[in-house]
Amino acid sequence: MKRSAFTIIRHGDYRSMPWRNGKGVTLEIAREPASGDPFAWRLSLADLTVDGPFSPYPGYRRAIVLVSGHSIHLRYHGHGSCVLDCRRRGARFEGNWRTGCTLGQGPCTDLSLIVARGRNARSGCLVRAPSVFRLSGARELKISPQLAHALFVLRGSVAVRHAAHQPARIAREFDTVLATGSIGGRMIVEPRGAAAVELALLRWRAGRTRAQTAAAQTLA
């Protein structure tokens, strides 16, 4: 089986960036490309301290996961609502929806993924529903060559490796394991230490932006 390519991004290495609406700051974990606008995708961690609107991102799809705090009530004007809490930790929605946020009982932290839809439906944008799970023993995650994968450590620490016989790398609380998925394969994750382990998994494929489409046409 082919190996997958993954990188561990440490919490201390996340970059502080202002929100588009100027009402907060996010810690940028990773993005493609590394700088400039528009981006194909961006993964970040944000502290929510007051009720208010989310920044609009027309042309993008979004997914968020409740990392810490009691609850987040999301209202998509004209598209319903949902509550993120201990029972449901993740949600997906469109970046152009007017989305309001109400905090249940004090500040919260959320993990946010923003993915470009692309110029049309053929661009192939895909954002899987976020998955949150507890880890009590070794678990093998399949890495699709068609998708990018981010494994975020919500609580505890994990050993990560390509195969059982290979040396492990350690991802600790609030670290992110980023797998490009470009060559497929698998990732084996296993709890490290006695503390409980909780993980969030995000999977996506960005659509082609205008610049990417133009570049592909030039190469053709």
C-alpha cells in the first residue's frame, strides 16, 4: 500500500489573522495557497467571545466544529438553524449564507474550514460532514487520494504513523495532522498516555478557482 503524506502542525505555529468583518482574530492553521487571495481552502481556529454575524464568504463552502465551550447556535437566514454542543459538534453551510452566531453560556472556540466552490459544478468542490470521535485504541484511517484530510486533536495526545512497524510522531492537544491525500494510503492513530483522547476529522476537495482554471488551460 502506498504511503500517505501527512504533516503535524503545532498549535504554537498557527498564525494570528484578523477576521474579515474586523470583529475578532483567528489562528490560521493551514491554507492553499500559503498566501494571497482567493484561496482554495483555509483551516483555522477561532475564539468566539460575543454574539454576532460570521464573515461572509461567497463562492465558498464552510464546515465548523465546536472545540471548547458550552454551545453555539447558528442561524442561517432563510436556511434554518442548528445548535452545536456536546451532542452535535460539527456543521456544514454555504459561505454566502447570512449566518448569525449566538453563544449558549459564554465564550467558545471553533475549528473552521472554508473551501472554494469553484467556478461551476464541474469543479468538483466537496466538503464532508465533520466527524468527532473518541479514541480508546489504535485506529486506522483511510486516506483517499481524492481528498485532503485534517485530524485535529481536541483532547489528549495521539501517536500517528503510516504503518504499525514505522516510528510514530506525536500530535498533542490542539495540534493538527494534515494529510494531502495526493497519493492515498492510510494513517494509524493511537492514544498516547492515560488521558482520554478526542479527535475531529475534516475531509474536503476544493473546486477550481478562476486562476487555477486559467493555468490549466494555459498548460493544455
